[in-house]
Amino acid sequence: MSQSSATRDRLLEVSSRIKDIAFGKGLLEKKRDAFIRAMEGEKKLFYELQDQYRKLCSSIAAIYGLIRVYEGSHTIDLLRLQHPLLNLRLFRESLMGCRYTRFESEPSEIEHRFRLDMDPALSSLYIEELLFLLEQAESMLWRYITLRSKIQAFERELRKTNLKINTLEHSLLPSLSEEKKKILEVLSERERQERYAIKKLTGKKKRK
């Protein structure tokens, strides 16, 4: 920075920028803290749902094994034939400027997807329990995927916010503070020289 650019106007401009950047940094820190709180809540729900889903999958696997043993693979083939394509809906949502995708299956599809066109007398309780568990698993699966999508979006936005905060804190603010310090030093030295020149000129006038 040249001494010619060290003016009071420049000092006011730099001071104003420091104030604005500090204010913006404070807002970003509040946003970061809000993201952290929201993410902690979503992660708690995610891990609880993950545990429930794993237990449900274990139950499905056990019932599936029993059906294969006692009912035979032809029953599994019938279940597969009765399973139409899944219609999935995607919703783009936003929270504090963070965009994520919410997944849902068509409401009308869930209750009809696993119905069997077979004589109830020919099927066992294992079949009914498997169908019940599969319906539960499907509903839980999309909530699980949506939560994971939401958490990943929060993590990306949190990284971006932390990067902005670090840039302001460790790059822009130190640079502007250093410039302000140099301007103050130049202005202080300039005022000292001016006072010395005035004092010297006053002394010459007194001697005359």
C-alpha cells in the first residue's frame, strides 16, 4: 500500500468493510450453529430408524427362510409375479437455503402391491406376516432414504458455510485489519510530521 492511498477516506472505507464482514461472519456462524442443531436432530432420527429397519430386515429374512422351507420356492415366485412396478414421487424441499429431496411412493400403491390372488386356505400365516413386514419395510425405507438425503445436504451446506467463515476469519478480516493498521501508522506519522513542521515554522516566526 502506497502512502498516497493512506487517506482518512480510505480508513473509513476499510473500517466500514471490516464492520460489514464481521456482521456477515456473525450471521454465517448463527446459520452454522442452526445447521448443527438441525443435523443432530435428524441424525438421531436416522440412527433410530436405521436400527428399526435392520431389525425389520432380520425378521423379513427369517420369515422368508421359513416360507422357502415349508411353502417352497413356487410361493416366492407367486409373490414376485404379484409385485407391480413401483411409482415413486420426488419432492424438492428447502430448509435454511439447503435443498434436499424427499421420496414417497404413491399412497394408492402400497396397500395393493402385495395382495395375492390365491385361496387363503392354501397360504400360511408366514405369507401374511411376510406381506405385513414388507409393507412396513417399504414405508420405512423411503423415510430412511429421505433422512439420509437430508443429512447429506446438511453436511454439504455446513462444509460450504464453514469454508466461508474460515475465509472471512483467516483471510479477509486479517488482510483488512492489517491495511487499517498501516493506514493508521501512515496517518499518525503524517500528523507528527505536520505538527513538527508547524512547530518549526512557529519558532521561526517568533525569532523574527
